[in-house]
Amino acid sequence: GNWPHRQCFANIGLGYVFRMTREFEEARRHLHTAYKQAQDLQFPREEALALEFLGDVYRDEGSYLQARRFYWRAMAIGCEIAPEGDIVMEAHRRIGECLNHEGDQVEAFKSLHRALEMARDQGDRFEEAVTQRVICEAYVNSGNLKSARKAIDASIAILKDIEARHELGISLWTSAKLHLHEAENPRSAAPRITTLNEAWKDATLALDHFIRIDVPWWTEQARSLVRRVSGARNAQEKADREALRSGRVAKAGAYAPGEVIVHQSQTMRDMLQLCDMFASTGEPVLITGETGTGKEIVARRLHNYSDRADGPLVIVNVAAIPETMFEREFFGHVKGAFSGATSDGAGFAGRAHGGTLFLDEIGDLPIELQPKLLRLLQEGTYQALGDPNERRTDIRLVAATNADLDAKVRAGTFRADLYYRLRILDLPLPPVRDRVEDVLPLMRHFLGVAAGHPVDLAEYFNRLSLDLMEAYAWPGNVREIAMVARQAHVSLRALGRVEVKIRQLNLPDLLLTGPQGWDDEHGEGSATLLAMRAAGESSVAPAAVEPTAGLTHSEVVERSRILMALEENGGSRNLAAKRLGIGRSTLYRRMEKYGIPTRREDES
């Protein structure tokens, strides 16, 4: 009995799918069939849907007037079914989109705001998000970038919440394009490199979404945008470097994220000297280090200080690419190599020609693809998917990992020959705990980034908080410092004081407070270690956290490090001494000096 209805609905669905894959003739054929079936069966809703989707085909082809004719016919039917229903709402949005493309922003906004009002009335968050995106595009065309940003941010927030991945990818792509417009706006308050960094982030997120859901046309659109943004970023970074060398850097520009490698420690000076020496060679570089130590920014420095600086820098997060798609993404493909490959696609290897290819998380490279990467390294050749002919490229490879590649080689999950070829030049990045002198300069830098201007640490933190920062191990490294800086800046603006709690796994939380003098004025304690465990007391006796009056700055820092080491090792004096790199007798002498109990409570 309902077989004809199923046939009609199936044709509507097929038409929708073929339009999404840009096979417009097939889409038209199925939708025309569905429209005739709906008419014959007197199914007005299906008739309206077929008309709407036919309009989408013409819209995607750029025939906006023809598309609007289909939308008006769909709206007329929708008004008879339900004047405030979803068909009318969607038709308003689609008509507004076409009018925007045709340059009639006044009429476009009328349709779009009506569609947005209906979506909110109906509680249709998906349609609200899509409409906000189209409103963003209309604001861009009318020159109102501030309102455009507000609209696209609203769209992205909703789509993330409802997990609509395809539409989220399109909204991220739209946001990246808007960032490019904002970067060219002379009235923009943000440094240009900051805006371009945001564009790159959104463009790469969009690309990742489209790769994951396998939509080739949109994948190529996002890839093209990533190339465009990368080119703009590289040009801006080069201009900023030249300005830095000639002393022409604007104050705001100095606080753009990613612009500088903040350091004072000899450890970092040695690393950067090695980095700059490596930059002048053409050999592969393997950057190793814990998460958050800044591997990507070091890779950028290697590229920018090399003779390939004018060429492309292609950044690839190996862990973000599905195994089934890695070969075609890395080496490219030819038309017809797989379903949906309607044109040739350049891979990462081809796009990096004349420049640098940076492979982050190289330890996640599938074992079956490792020989092909080795061939690329040794011979500079590769084969695109579906192409029997060998291709040649001129690249410099930089790889990075936080994994133990030695262990992976022993386990058989990483080829030894590739490993030794990659690590011709080995560049280990020190964790923050091994560059303590850099903690406060890094915090000052990231607070300046958050504030948009240079800051004094005393504006945010009291003295003891600064001491504890230097004693803290920072397991999240530079990334964790940046996060705490943002939290401190927001806390100061919202509360007029800083209260940042750093949560430590299986350890007391670390509370940082300030600014200097605020605690005394308000009668509250200074920054301290807070025992937040669910059960039991800290293995360090309560007397361990006591006033530090009379101690010098270096003694306060040393005392705090001892307390941290004891906490991290469950109160064990032997393990704490090993962690601090001192003998047990030395540890006992220093504990006595600083008033730290030398016996655990369970030993008394």
C-alpha cells in the first residue's frame, strides 16, 4: 500500500545525495521523478520537498533566479500545508541565500531574519545554525564584518552542540574565509598574524571534518582555503621577521600568539642555536618532546630560517587522518581513482614542493605507509593514487613526535630504516620543568597575549604565587602555562582578583592568587597548596605548608620544590631526593633548614 510513497521518498533522498556529491544531472533526474510521483499520488509535502531540493541543485550551479522559482513554488505549497511550518521556514532561508548571491542584501535580510525567527519559534536548532551562517555571508557582502562574526560564531556553537558534522565543516570554512576578510580590514584591532592564525585553525578544522565524513568536493574546497591561508600566514610571518630585524615591530604585534619563542634559559638558548644550525641544511629533522613543548612553532622556525622560507610550509597532523584516507591525502590522486574523485587532487607531498613538509605525530604513521615515506625521503619520488607514473617532488621533511620511537621500533610498529633516516638531525625540546627560568617570562608573555598589551606579573599574582609557579612541574608544559594565563586574565577582569586553581592528578590542587597586596587587604591567605583529596590527609604533614617569612626568593623556590617532590612521591624521602637530584642526607638537611618535618606522620 505505501510502496509508491517509499519510491517517491527514495527518489528525493537519492536526489539529495547526488546533489551533495555534485552529480547534478543525476540529482535532477531523481528529483524530477520524485516531483511527478508526488503530484500523481497527491503528496503535497513530498512535492514541496522535491521542489526545494531541485532549487538547491540550481543554486549550487549558480543559477540563483531559477533556484528562487523552485523555492517560491515550494513555499506556496508549504503555506497551504502549514503557514508557519518547516517548509516555509526553509524556503525563506533558501530565497534569502539566493538574493544575497544576486546582490540584493536588503531583500535577502528580510527573508533570512524571517527564517531565523521561525526557526527559533519552532525550536529547530539545526535550521537556526544554517540560517545564521547565511546571515553571516549576507553581512560580509554588505561590509558589516562585526555582525558577520557574531552570526557565524553562533552558527558554529549550535552545530558543535548538536554534532552536525557536515554543516559544522561548512560553517568553519565560512568562518575561516571571514577571518581572511578581517585580516585585510585596516580598522581591525587584532594583529594581522593573529587573525590569520585563527583563519588557519578554522580552515584546518573544516578540512579535518570533510576528510572524516568523506565529501571530496568540500574537502578540496577546504584544502584550497588552507593553502590560501597558509600562503598569507607565511607572507605575514616573513614580513614580521623583517620588521623584527629592522626594529619596526608594533607593540601589539609582539603579543601575537606564535610570533616568538619566549626563553631566558641556557637550555632553550642551546636548543635554538641547534635549531638554527639545522635550518641551514636540507636534511630531515626529528623534533621530539612532551606534549605542549612547542614542536610546531620550532618546525616553523626551521622553515622560516631555511633557504626554503619563500616556499610552502605544509603542516600535517598524522594522527588526525584516518588510515583509509592517508595515502590519497598524502600522495594525492588522479581523476577516477576512487568514487567521487571527479578531478585530480594534489597531496601533501606535491603541495610541499619547494618548501617544507611538517609531519606532526609521526609515530602514528601506519606501518604499511612507512616504506612509501622512506622512498620519498631517499629518492624524492612517490606515486599518486591511481597514477601508474612516478612523480618527483623537492621537499625538506621535518617530523615531530611525543612517542618513544625507539620502543615502537622494538615493538615492530615503526620501521627502523625510516626511524634512522628521520633522525639524521635530532632536535629534543626540553620540558618546562627543565627550563624553570622561562616559567615567569612565558607567563608574562601569555598574559600579554590575553590582554593585548605588555603586562607586569604583579598586576596578576602575589609573590608566593610566582614562587609556586617556578616550583610547579607544569606537566602540560608551555600549553598549560598559556591556559593558566588566560584563566588568570579572565579572573582578574571578572572578579578584580586572580584565583586560578591548577588541578593535579592524585595530588593537592595548586591555588594561585593575586595581585600583589590583594590578599593582605582582604584578610585571606596567600597562594598555597590545598589538600583536595577525597579521603585521607596529605602525606606531607600540615606543618609542611607554613609561612616563608625570612627566606630569600631562591630559598622559597627551593622549599616549594621540596614540598612538590614529597607530594609527588607520596611522602617518600628516598624518591623525593632522586626526583630532586640530590642525596638523601642533603634532602634532610634542607628540610630541617626550611622547617619541613623529616619524618612522615605514619613513621612517628
